[in-house]
Amino acid sequence: MAGFKKLIFVQLISWLLFALLGGYFIALGFDNAVSDAQKKAQFVVNTYINSLTMDELAPEKIQKALADGTTFSKFIIRDQAGNLVTMVESPQPLPLFADIVNTSFNSIRPQFAVNQASDIKVEFTINANNLANLLQQSMFIVILVSGLIALLPIIYMQSMFRRLNRKVSTTIADIIDIYINQNQVNGDLEQAMDTTRLKKLSKDLIPTFNRLSHFLQTKHDDIENNAMSIKQEAYKDVITNLGNRNMFVEYYEKNIENADKSTFGSLAMVRCSELQAINQTRGYQKGDEYVKGVADIIKHISGTYTNSQVFRVNSSDFAVILPNTPLKEAERFGDNLQSRFTQYQQNQELSSVANTGIVGYEKGKPLGELLSIVDNAMSMAQSKQANAWHVQRETDLVNNVSAGFGNQNWRKVINEVIESKRVHLVMQNIMPIGKSIKAYAEIQVRFKTAENQMLPTASFLAMAEKLGMAMEIDRLIIDTTLEKVKTRNFSQKFFGINVTASSAHNDQFLIWLERRLLKDNNIATKLIFEVSEFGLQQNIKASKRFIDMVHRVGARVTVERFGVGLTSFKFFRDLKPDFIKMDASYTRGLEDDKNNQYFMRLMVDLAHRIGVNVFAEGVESQEEKHIIETLCLDGVQGYYIEKPKDI
């Protein structure tokens, strides 16, 4: 297309040059013709006036002779004195081109003649209209011919380009069709294109299509690699770099449930029992380190089994697949895990690390059914001791020792804890910000088995809630705390006790708690009961009754994990809590999160207006503590501030 435009430009310039050059020569010819005509006219006039006298040049005769105006456009006769004798004028305008040429060359000029007697003087201007018309026609012919000469190649080249483009397009289309059918460019393609129509053009295109083929293959490989990278990212846990639940499900369905050949093995589910407690007491950073530590132990132990696979299926659970491993061998896997978890527990000063449930699998076993069985095995393991494991066999299911047994075993363990009062209390102080603020120490609970082994706290409390035994546990914790405070000199100390929402909403529990606090009224004034925001929202009327009762006996109330629900401040004005404790998720990375800073400052301003103090928990660093101080909160709690310690 660029070449065609260049051709048009060249032809246009050529046409202009040809027209100008032709016009110049025509103008030059016009000037010469006019000059010759003027010379001839002068000769004729001289001859004519020399043969006549003035008397014979009567004006009437002159005017009659020149009346048609075809010879002269102007004819003037003067006498010897220069007086005008006669004048004949028949002016006619010249055509445009002739006028331009005449102006440029000064071709048509007045001519003069005098007879021999000098008594006749003539001035005349010839009429050159015939020559001018001829000039005009010649110019049109030159312009037309030169234009045609310039235009015809353009029209021809345009037609040729169109035919060539159609031919090339058709050829390329055929080559692409052949390429698509053969999916490559090689000797077969050259042979396929060796036809009468394609032979001329296609050969030159073969190298280009070879390069195109290589380029497309490279791009295809890049796309596949990028897609694989994206899939790996979507299927990978960012903290441990293990496969996530999506990858676990895909692997199980492809290699076990829908496997082409018979397969068997063991599935172990490992649950981090202390993740929630560590996140709340030591901060999310320590929680991530804890998860990484557990993952490293699992990878190290499972690495000794051929083709083993490890996945992190949720925040606290890991799935381990041990192909071709019978349950008897899986028991050794459980022992090794328990041993390493116990070492990690001692090094990190934890009450427990993780429990493991193990089941066998075979081809065709639905994943949902298998997970239900392994969850039962997990419940059994959690009810034993810290870092314990449990294998769930098919024979147990046949003998109806199924999921219900896990619950029954938990009920037995919880009852044993309640009856023997095997509760260990630790406390973590809330550091006040400002001299006028009075904070308190939160009581945290650990539970022990009959063998004096620590039970996983989060699992224990969750099962107590599930089995409807939370109220008995809350009573045990409150009784133990009051007895502990009595025996110690804590005259200036205030203590926070966690109460489940189900207990706070129970009328019998409220009656018991009021009587118990009135019994030790001097201690009751030093207690703050912590209830989650979500729990309070479940029954606002019951929550108000609980808070009113607590206030009657002189104790106070904290709404903990605040900010994860949709509670309005009208709700707080009605319930009138004394403190709110922001959920730890608002503290994590607070120095870089402007949105959380704005939200916390807004909550502080609104809470202070209704007389409620605001604490932050999960503080992990000096930067977070500094930001919290600038946001005017009333206290901070976290592993950075103080580790939990025995009372």
C-alpha cells in the first residue's frame, strides 16, 4: 500500500511537470505566432499606406474596411501633426490561458507604421483571438493527455494490486488450511502446496510459516506454563507451600476414588489443636510460625513413605495420604508424629501441638464418607491426651463403634475433668494506656487428663459446647478462679473470666452465678466477664438480663472479639457493657492498614461517648502497639505485651 501511494505521488508530480512543460512550449509557440502575425500585419499596413494619400484614406473607407474587427482590435490614423483622423476599435477579451501567456510574454503589443511622405501615421493592435483560442484548446489537450498518461498506470497498478492481493490472500488461506490440517510446517506441507495455483507464491511463504509455527508453539508453551503456574498458585497454601483443599480433593478423586487400577492406603488428618489459642494470646505471626512448624514435622515424617502426599485442607487441618500403607504401618506413623509433636511442644512451651486421626482407604471410597470417618478418629484422638493419635478401623464400624463413640468418649473425658477439677489457670495481663485507665488480667484455662496430660483446649471447649456441657465447664472455671483468688493476695488485681454465650443466656446459670458472686461479694467486684459479640447477638434480651445481673453484684462485662459482627451502638447503649475488646484481626498489620486504623479510631470515639473503654488484643509488635496508642485505645493485650503465666 505504501508503494502504491508512492506511485500515485510520482504520477501526480509527473503529470504536473508534463503539463507545465507542455504549457510552456505552447505558450512559446503562441508568442512566436503572435509575433509573426504582427510582423505580417505591419508589412501589409506599410505597403498599404505608402500607396495611398491622406485624401484616399477617408475615415469612412477605413471604418468600412475594418468594421468586422477580425484583423485588428484597434486601428488609429493620425495626420502629420499627430491629430487623430480616425480610430476603429473592436476589443475582444482573450481566453484565460491566452491572457496569462500574453501577460507573461507581452506578446500582443501596439504596432506603428508611417508612410514615405510622413503625412500618415498608423497605430494598430492585431486581433489574436484565433491564436488565443488555439492556445486554449492546445492547453486543454496537453492537460487531458498528460492526465490520462499519469492516471492510466495508476488504474492499472491498482487493478493489479487487487488481483495480487486476492491471489495472495487465497494462497495464504489455503496454506493456513493445510497447516491447520497437518498441524505443522514441513516437507508434507510443501508437497501439499505444490499445485498450479499455489506453486508460485507458496514457496516463498514456507520460511515465514516455519517461523510462525515456531512462534505459535513458543506462545502455546508459555500459555501452558502460565496456566500451570496459576493453577499451582490456586492450589497452593501460601504459608506452608503445601497443596490446599482444592488440590487434595482433585488428587483424591483422580488417584483414589476414580483410579484406573486397584489401590489402598491410609489417610491421616492432623489438626493443630492450639492454633486459635496461639493467635489470641501470642498473635497471628506466632500462629503462622506454629503452623509452619507442624507442617515441617508432617513433611519430615511422611517423607519416609513412598509417594506420600501432604495437603493443608484448612487453617488448622492437614491431610496426609500414605499410598500402599496398611493401618498397622500407619500406627507407627502416628507414633512418630506424636513423638516429634511432644518435642516441639516442650521447645515452644505449648500445652499441646496436634492430634491425628487415621483411617484406611481403598479405590472407589467416596471422599465425603472417608472424611466423616477420619473426623470421628480425630475426636477420639483429641479425647485421649496431648498430641495423641487414633486409628479408626472398618471392624469398629461393623461393630457399631462409630461416630457416636467419639462423642461418648469426649463426654466421659469432660465429666472426668469436672469431677476431678483438673483445671489449670494462667493469666495474661492487659496493659493500660493512660494512668486513669484500670485494666485487668484475663484468666485462661488448660484442662488435664487423668494421666495429667494436657488436653487441646480449643477442642475440649468445642466438644463441651457441642455436648451441652458448656455450663458445667463455665461453673468449674468460675469456682476454680474464685478459690484461686481467695488464696492469693490480689487486693489490687482485677480478673477477666470467659463465659460462653449459651451459659450467659441460661436462667439456671444466672441464678447460680448471682448466688455464687454474692457469696464472695468482695471478690465479685474484681471480676470482669468476657462474652463474645457474636454470642450476645444471638439473644439480646437474655444478654441484657445477664449483664444487668453482673452489674447488680458489682462485677463488669467485656464484649470480646468485637468487630466481626454487625452490632449497632444502640445495642451497646441498651446492654451497657463496660469494655469492648477489638478482634485480633483488626490488630494484625495495623501499621500498614489505613482502613483498620480508621475503623478502630471510629469505634474508640463512639465507645468513649457512651462510657465504654476499648482494648486491643493480639498485639505482636512495637509498631502495632505504637499505632494503637495513637488511636487512643485504653489498653493492649498480646504476646508482645506479656506471655500467659501461672497465677
